[in-house]
Amino acid sequence: MYYFDEEASFKAISFIETFITHTKGELTGSPFYLEDFQKEIVGNIFGWKHKKTGFRKYRTVFIFLGRKQGKTTLCAAIGLYMLFADSERGAEIYAAAGDRNQAGIVFEIAKGMILQNPELSQRSKVFRNSITNESKGNFFQAISSDSKTKHGFNANCIIFDELHTQPNRDLWDTLTTSTGARREPLTIAITTAGYDKNSICYEIYSYAKKVKDKVISDDSFYPVIFEADAEDDITCEEVWKKANPNYGVSLRKEYMKRESQRAVDLPSYLNTFKRLLLNIWTESQVQWIGHSEWLECHQEFDYSQLDGMECWGGLDLASTRDVSAFVLLFNVDGKFIIQPHIFIPRDNAKKRSDRDGVNYLEWIRDGHINGTDGDVQDYNFIRAKINELSKKYRINSICYDRWNASQLVIDLQNDGANMDPFGQGFVSMSMPTKALEVEIVSKNIIHNNNPAMNWFLSNVALQEDAAGNIKPSKNKSKDKIDGIVALIMALGSYYSEDESTSVYDSRDLLIL
């Protein structure tokens, strides 16, 4: 039924190694010599054919690799082969991704490859958003899930880069169904693992696993899967090799050793390391500090010893019927002592206890939180409390959510407090969030085992952006996290006092 066309396989490999060059890093301008696993992928895609028709066997290719395996460069090279050397005329080649930036990466690399090769440059026209091969009527362009126009395609080659970033299945379905009129359509999905198991990526991954394990018979589907197992030791070199066929070439042992240790030391990095470098699907994007690690920072402390000392504050104001938090942070001999002040309307506490599953009334009775009079938050009470604390301690500054400012902030400013607006986005929150994690793991935080703060910590879920910045998410967290948000802002206030100060000045660097 099928045969291997060595000439076709060699043609594709030879084209890439002859005409394609690296466009980034120390190898810029040098030929793109395929590694053995890359040769096998390219050779199998273009070499296996139907005996009867001579058309390619594989229509869909799923390449599942860890980061730093040359996926994007391989994407661009295959796209250019389809543009210049494939037999199809009037070819439409699309580099697809979850957003414009990611899609643009493949496209820009392809442009750079052309501009570095005189022969390819002569045979094409390179525009801002497209590359054309006019002799064949072919074009290559990038498209993303946020593109306004997603219909009218007649694709013969689709390259999905980082399929796990697709926000939904719309672009996948639109492009793959547009190949019906082509004799030899080719869809290549290249991705690392994700965390959303209700995604198109996980759907295709699951299908690929079944094809690979021969649970499903689909001769047109080519699964290429390199992954570690969920139960594997993340510090083991042999485990690293399972997910990274380019280990030792583009991915160095020293780098993996450092990153694996970072994943051991920092809970917030563990899932990221598993997904991106071991290709393991995780249940969530980011996990954070374990409850036990937080409780290990508990230490009985006489707050009267802090009288007159300098401190920094974080104020998280909630809606009128909800929990608000004011947290003071003291630096005593290199240790951070936290003093939380939690506020909830007393008349609303019973109702919120039933909803949140915690006993606010008991916490009020035991002095762990403040019950304010009435059914709504008494901001005058909070104001009076902060002013009382301001007389007792030297509060350097109080950070507050600049998008949730209220009359209370204005009143406190008029009272003489140094109120400092603090953004809740990744730029502002990432550094103090990571710093808090480091301090807790290093046991440099001292807290008084306040049950409300313990509960807040256990509820925290983090968000991570593409740059690796993190922040607590009130939307993703399973319940209230106000006290921890206030603590993070207080730590941000501490470090923002002197922009030259770093959390790592007093301890060894942890790569974040």
C-alpha cells in the first residue's frame, strides 16, 4: 500500500541543509544541518507515499517536543520547502499560532532565511505580511486566532506552532477543513505540553497517543512524541533526554541541572518546568507554596517588641460587603515579620461563613479578624485602625490597588499616610510574588499562625504570562486571597523604596 521514496526524502532534507540557514544566536548565517531526529521527521513526511497514487502518505503530523529543540526553525524550514520545492502550484502555506506574535515568529524566521540566501531571494518577493514565489503562484503568510478574516482559505500546508496556545479550536477547524481541494495537503502541529485538557491541543495529543499505541488505525497521521512520564524524577538526566531529543546540542546539561533544581526549590516553577522542559501535561498552569511550607514559618512573637519600628503596608480593599485586608511588614534582622489586620462586616459574617466554608464569627471572637459594625464594610473603622497603627509604628508607605481606589485612600492621605498606588498586573505583582515565595521557602517570613491568613494562602492560584511573570489571580483562586495580596503589596512597597534594592542582595541568586 505504501513505499518509501528515498529520492523524495533526500530532496526535502537536501533542500533544507543547502538553502536554509540559522537566523538567531551564535549559529546565525550557518547552514541548518538537521539533527538525526529532525532528518527522520522530514524524511518520513516527504518520503512515505501511496503505491497507487504516488501522493504523500501523511496528511497530519503531530510533533510533541520540549522547548529549545529547534521546533520553530524546523517549522520555518518546512514552510519554505513547501513554498519553493513542492510540486503543488498555487500553494497556500500558513504559519498559524494562538496569537499574532507567535505566528509572526515562524514567519519572521522564514523571511530571515530567505534574505540570507541569494537564490531564494531571487525567486521570491518578501513583503511585510507575506512571501511569494511568483513562478509557481505560491505564497507563505502568518495567521493567528485573533485574525479578523479566517475564511476563504485554500491551504495545502498548515504549520501550527505551539498548538497548546490556541484559545479554541476555531482556527484549527477553519484551516484544516480548507485543504479539501488539495491533492497532498499537509498539516503540521508542533507544540510543547499545556495545562488545559479541554483544548484542541490536548484533543490532538490524545489522538496522537492512540495512533502511536495502535489503539486507533490512521495511516495518514504521523505522531512524533517525546515526553517524560508524570511520575519520573525531574532531576534525572535520563528523564531529561526522554522529552528532549536535541539534549546536549541546543539544550545543555548545565541548563537542565539548574532549571530542575529551581523547580525543586520553587513550587511556582515546578509545573512550568514539567510542561516546557519535560513535556508533561499538568493540571494547572502554576502551583505555588505548599500549606506546610507556610506553616513552618509560624513563630510565636510578641508584637510589642515592634513598637516604634519602621514597617511597610499593603491595603487590599474589597467590595462593601466583602473581606478587606491591611498587612504590615517589618524587617527585623533580615527576617520579615508580618502583622495582618483583616476586616469583615459583622452582620454579614454569618452569611459569608456559610458561603466561604470558614467560621468568620469564631475568628472575630478570637481576635484573628476585625468585625466592623453593620452589614457593609465600615471604612471609617479601617481608617481609624490604620491611623492607630501609624502612631504605634513608623509606616513608611502603604501600597493599594490603584484601580480600586476609594474615599478611604483620600482620607488616609489627608491624615498624613504615604499612600502608594500599586498595579495588579504582571509588571507590578510578579517581583514581590516571586520574592514572597523565596522568603517563605527560605523561612525568612515569620507569622503568628493567623487562621485567616493560613486560609488565604491555601486558596492562592497563580497566573503566568509568556515572559514567565506570575501573579495571584482572584478569578482563578478557589476562594478569598485578600490577606496574601495585601502581603505581596507590602513586600512590593518594601522593595520599591529603593529601586536599586534586590530581593537577592542578601542571598544567593535564584534564577526566576
